[in-house]
Amino acid sequence: MVLTLMINGDPVPYHGDPRRSLLEVLRDDLHLTGAKDVCGEGFCGACIVQIDGVPKVSCLLPVGRLAGAEITTIEGVSNSETLTAVQKAFLEYDVVQCGMCFPGMVLSMTHFMAENPSPTRAELKSAMTGNICRCTGYERIIDALLSLGSNGLGPVEEVRP
Amino acid sequence: MTLPYPPNTAVMNLPRRDAKDKLLGRTRYTVDESSHGMLHAAARRSETASGRIVKIDVTPALSMPGVKAIATREDAPGLHGIGIADHPLFAKDVVRYHGEPLAVVAATTLAQARAAAAAILVEIDPIAPILTMAEALAKDAPLIHPDWASYEILREGAARGGNIAWEATVVRGDTDAAFARDDVILVEGTYRVGRQSHVPFEPRAVVAAYEDGRFHIHTSTQVPWTVRHVTAKILGVPEAAVHVTVPAVGGGFGLKFDCSLEPFAAILARKTGRKVSLVNSRREEQMTCLSRENADILIRSAVTPEGDIVGREATVLMDCGAYGGEQVFLTTMTAHTLGGNYRLGSVKIASQAVYTNTPPNGAFRACNGVYNTFALECHTDEICKAIGMDPVAFRRRNVVGDGDIGATGQVFEGDVLGPMLDLAIDTYGPHERAKKGPDGRLYGRATTVGTWFIFVGPSSATVNLNVDGSATLVTSGVEIGSGTMVQSLPQIVAANLGIHPDAVIVKTADTDASGRDLGVGGGRTTVSIGAASQEACAEVRSKLLAVASQMLQTPQDDLVLAQGRVEIRDRPGSGTTIQTVIAQAELEHGPISGSGAFTAPGIPAMPGCAAGHFIDAIDIPVFAVHDCDVAVDPDTGKVEVLAYRVIQDVGRALNPRAIHGQIQGGVTQGIGYALHEEITINAEGAFDQTGFSSYRIPTALDTLPIDYHLYEGAPSCGPLGTKGAGEVPILNVGATIACAVANAIGTPVNALPLTAPRVLGLIDGLSSGVDLAHLSRHWHENTIAFSE
Ligand code: FES
Ligand code: FES
């Protein structure tokens, strides 16, 4: 089967089994290794990419269904000169540890913040359940996101003397 | 030691230099390695927990498409291990656990390698597996290692025998006399915990090459020098023939504190002459996880009505699985964890690693400290109930302080736990009575104490001062996510040399470039590599200042290094840039570098107390006080943690924000352990939990913002008085939640995790408890060394 995938704005021809997962094609064929293969069963969110702007787990997504869709991977979200607000907040709040969950975390939370510019802590926590992190214990990531919120909370005081 | 610089110059919330690439998805972990012509490997593993190998025939697999090489037991005859060499790389004549490797295949694609691995003909004559420690210790139990007596001993001094891989004992004072006193109350507790799986997001993974007669192993490990040593031992090649490099590691938590997949890939690389990548699938990673071990614990104490612990006897059975591994070492820690926290008039402790036909266990953040603290603190609350004493007052009375002796007779320095407990109660208020809330839920609180240690030992560091005024730090440290390599170490080097941490280049681990190191784990990196780095900096400073002294016509003692300049003390602007001094040094002597080393100072224990221990006394104890409030729904058994507070002994906090990250993350892992991370072993000897859908690690909804206080000033031989801060946050979480649940429901807790059904069983009085019939109440009968 031959199809054209639109990945980060570039047309990429694909010849192969349409049942292969997008994650496998991204990582193994295209060497776009930002999306991580962690659980392989749609649970952890480390493989998330955006399909037409909506976060989706790429490990369960057969490439055959993606002709014509806009696929944005972490590599296509920004470059080091133009970090997104979410990436900047994560950087500023020093929330990254091993880093494996963050490509997915950035893609889901960027989308969530765009849809919900003034989330509460509880809303953020619910939204984050699709992105599992084994290192950080989440709350500092949530602090970072709350600092972006336009709900009047402003930056959260996170460092104590 | 007096520091040549103000210690506060090393303290800052330096951001991580590796965060940006991690956020951009650019960081290349071992699992992201790929190159043209690289082969992919897959393992064939046993699906039988115990049996005699009749046949392993690789012939049909060898001729399958893409297959380049297959390695089997013939390729790796040697045995390795910790303490005892009991572990072959591939199952030899028998298989001892479900998931044991039988062969590995290298092929052009991963799919081809997997297909060929599945096509290998394997015939195994099953033997009834021994799946529990109770079965393994039964009188007529078959031996899992019939040849145990002939294994090479790598460390002398332990009693071993039958299915007991290793025994460590402590005997100090006369517990028999203490238990026989007529004024004491005897309290007995039995506890059981299951395994905990690390679930690092990057599974164990390696890329190996064989170049110019040497192995290049690029791997996701915490211990490059252990990988070098074990790979060489298994392959029967000189250690110098193994070169290990480590990129960013996607999570370790102790799982990667041992050699794992590396020798398989090395053998295949040598056979094929190609680069070979071997990565555990998530299922393999889960099914062969070197988990935090399951354990059975019996504690008996003799306590006076005033609350003195005059005698304590304990036996801890640690399931090491089919091979001894890390549990052999960890038997040591029981003396310092279960035997820790409190002053004991007399004490006997037996800690045994027991073989079963289950996947081998390993090291996991604060290792057996986590469940020994759980058992000890639950037991402590039961003592308080028995003698009618307030649990905080009892702890305040008994925690070890300055000049007190520990289980093995080591003398503790400084009052640490006592003031930390006071601080907890001052800050969080006194305990109220447990009560039923208007919502029908049962509310409880607990405050616990815990003792862990910094696993010191050898480290080395080299610092090269570059002409541009930057410095390169060369060590075998690995960045596993905790931030040590990108935060505390450059902070220490920068403070020593009077430069900005951004001007400190940190070389990634490379055994060809750096000296030996014990590895990243046990909270040791900041302490051990930090101390070695500081010593290397001292040499650099003295070389630099000798030249500057000539240039500035000022005695060295009057020179200070700050902001990239050498200045005459108290006369800012009087000196010159360090680049100028480096240039002058090059003309006179050549480039400036320094090297430093560190090893355990070796705090003494009381002679004759401890047997079979790898460490008789702990060089740097680390203390923790945890406090939490819970609510338990009596209808469902669901436990909610309402507030969680940590007071952690950090010595000195070099990067408080990074330590907060470790506390938030470590406590969250502990909440998983306390409440819902559960591994069950089925009749086939395999874990029921094969991935994320069945092994439930905490999501954002399972945790809460952790309140914390960094307690500074306790003695430490670490640089600037630091102690490692990344490992210990998980230490008392199981204990504190269990004690708070027991307080809420009014029933002792004796097992983890506290899943809703288990809690419901406790509330309804249905759970049968943990009777541990395989353990004798006569302590000596549980031992090899002391049983007549
Ligand atoms: S790898 Fe796709 S959700 Fe975990
Ligand atoms: S930072 Fe390690 S999994 Fe999230």
C-alpha cells in the first residue's frame, strides 16, 4: 500500500503494511524518536502525537488510517528558539526528570491549555491521567501549568527558602 | 574540613541543562539508538518456572530470513553474582524461573529476530516449582541450587545452605535475659509485603559493538563499571576489553544497578561483527523485573512499662527469586533499618535471602528499607498500644541520638531524629484521636521515623581546566533523571573554582575516560562523586593559585577564586581572569588538571556483632520523619491520603528545588507501593501483571502536593556536609500510610499494599492475618548460624 503521510508539514511517502502503528513508523522508519514506545497499549501517553491538532496515542494508531491527516510530533512543535509556553513553563519550573514522558506530556498539555486556558488544579489532574510519569509525582508539573493559567492565580510560589 | 570558598556559593536552584532537549524530544536514550546496518536482537525465554533442559535446537531458527547469529549457553559458561557466583547468563542444565533466557537471536529486523527466537526448538522436562519462601524453607524442600556448596564465594563470612542463599545475622547483648524479665511486656508482629516493579519508562536496553578486539557497550545502566566487570567475567575476556558508555538514562530507580542485557548483546556483536541492539519489550521488562522483593517479617520485642525496648528479635525472609543477586547484599541492610531508628537494650536479627523458582529480584529505591520501616513502624505502634503510651512520645523517647549505639554497635553522631520529630509535631500539630467523619469515613494520622544510609564507596573524578576558563568534569556518573549530574555536581565544581556552573562541562559516563566508580544509586552520587570532584578541584586550585601567586605577587592564601577571576582577598578587581592565569600556566607547566578520589570512611561496628554483612556499620545515616492523614471508606475499603508531610535529613541542600522534585516523585512511588502496586505470581511462576494495564502505577489523580521540610546540619562526610536526597523520600511512605490506616480503622495492619479489598478485610475482621508458620518464635531456629 502506498500513501502519503503529512508529518510536521512535510509529505512523507509510505509504502508498507497499513496496519503498522504510527509509532513504529515514526521511530523505526523515520528516526523521529521523540515519541516514546513505553507501554505499547495506549495507557501511558509517552507516544502521543497530535493528529489534526488533537493528541492521540500513536502506538495504537494504524498508519493506514492517516492519509491526509496532519501529524505533528514533538519534533514539529517547536525548535529551541521558539519553545511553546508549556515547554517554557516546564523548563522554568525545573519539572523534568528522566524526561521519557515529556514529549507526550508537552503535546497533551499544550492542547489542553489551549482548550482550557484557566484550568483548576483538579481539572489539570484529570486531564493528566492519560500521561503517566514514573519520576516526578506530577504536582510540580501541575504547578508549572497553573502558572500559565489566565485564572488570576499567576505563577505559583514553588521554591521555599 | 575547612572549605576554600563560602559554602553558600554552591547552593542554588540551578536549572537542568538537559531539560530543553528532553522537552523537545531530542534526547537520545539507548532505546533511540539506531544506525545503518545495526542488527536487532530478541531473546527466547523459558515459559516453565522449573525444569530440566532436554534440548535447545537452534538449527531451524538459524536458517530463517535475516538471522545473523544465535547465542546460547555454550557461548557463556561462566557464573556471576553478588557475594556468590550462582547465576549463569543463559539457563544451563535446568531452568529456575519463568522468563529465564535460553537463547538470543540477532537479525536484520526486530520482527525477524523475534520470529527466529520463537522458532528455536526447546524441550524442558518440568519439575514442580517452588514458588513461595514457605515452600522453599519446608523441611524436605528440593534444592533450587543443588550445587550451592560448590559455587565460587565472592565474599566470605556468611552462613548459607539449602534454599537459603545468604544469611546475615546480628547478635548484640542477651535477648533471652531481656525476654525473661518479669517486668517486660512482650509484643509480637508478623508482616508480609509483595514485590514492587520499577517501571522505568526506558526499559533495560543496550547497543553493543565489537571493534578492534574490544567490546563497546552503550547501555541504559546506573553502573557502568559493574557492566564492564560482569560482562568480562561472563565472556571470559579481560576487563580491559570492555568499554562502557552511557547516554541519558530514562529512569532507573535501582533496576539498572546491575549488569543485565549487556553480555547478550556483546556476544552477538562479536559473533556478527555488527552493532547489535537489544531492548526489553515492555512485557519482558515487567515479567523479568528485578523487583523490590517480597518479604516475610517477624519481630518480637520486650518493652518495659516505661517504654524502654530492652530486647528485640527479628527474622526477615527476603525472596531473592531464582538467583541471589542484589538480595544477597541487601540482607545487610536489615540491621540498619529494622534494627535502626531506636535504642535497643539487646538485639538479634536474622536476614536471609531465600531462593524460589520465581524471577530474580533486585534493588529498588531504598530497597528493603521501605518494608523494614513499614514493619518496624507498625510494630512500634502496636507496642505503644500494648503499653498504653502515645506513639510520638514513645518514638521521642527511643530514637537514636548522639552517642547512642545502633544494632551492630556503631556509635551515632549528633541528635537528628529527635529534633526532626519535634519539628514535625511543632509544625503539624499534636495528634488528635482517630474519628469517624460526618461523611462516614474513618480518619487517622500517623507520624513515623526511618533510617536509611548513603551507599558510599569508591568514586573518582578528573577536572580539566580549559583555556577558555571552563572546566570539564570527567567521572563515571550517569544522569538517570535525578539531576545530580546536571545540578549538584556542576554546582560543587563551580563553587570550588569560582566559575559559573554553566562553565562546567560534565562528561557523560565512559569507562575509557574516567576512573572507577561504584555507580549511581544508594543516594551516593552527590556524596561520593561530589567528594572526589572536590578533591580534584583542590588540585586544580592549588596549581592555578601557585601561578597566580607569582603573577600577582601575592601569597596563595590571600587569593580567592570568584566569578571567573583570581582576586586578592577583599580587593575586588585587583586580580586577573582565570584565563590569563591558565595561559601563563600553560607557558610554565602546561595545561591544568586535577584528580580526586573518595571511598567509604569505614565507621566501625562493635566487633563480633554482625556476621554475613557487606557493611557492618553505616557511614552516613540518613533519617526521615513522615506524617500523614488518611481517610478510609469503611464500605469500600478505599484509602485516601489527605495530607502528606516529609521532614528529610539532607545534611545540606545544594539544590532545594531539585530535592523537592525527588521528594514529590519518591513519595508518589511510595503511595503506589502502599496502596495499589501489586504483583501476584501465578501457578506457572509468572507474574500476572504484564504491563501498564495490569500493574497500576500512580497517575496524577493518585498523588497530592507533598509538604516538605529539608532538615539541614546533621553530620555528614559528604562535600559541604551533603547527604544524598533522591533515594530516601520513598523510605517511610508504606509505613506512614499503613500506620495511619491502622489508626483510622483501629486494627493493626500487617501487609502491603493496602488495596481496597485488603483494607475491607481488615475492617470486617475477615482477613486471616499473616501467621508466618514457617518462622519459629525461637529466633535461633530460624538461622543457619545459630541453630543447633
Ligand atoms: S506507548 Fe503508547 S500509550 Fe504508552
Ligand atoms: S520524567 Fe521520567 S517518566 Fe516522567
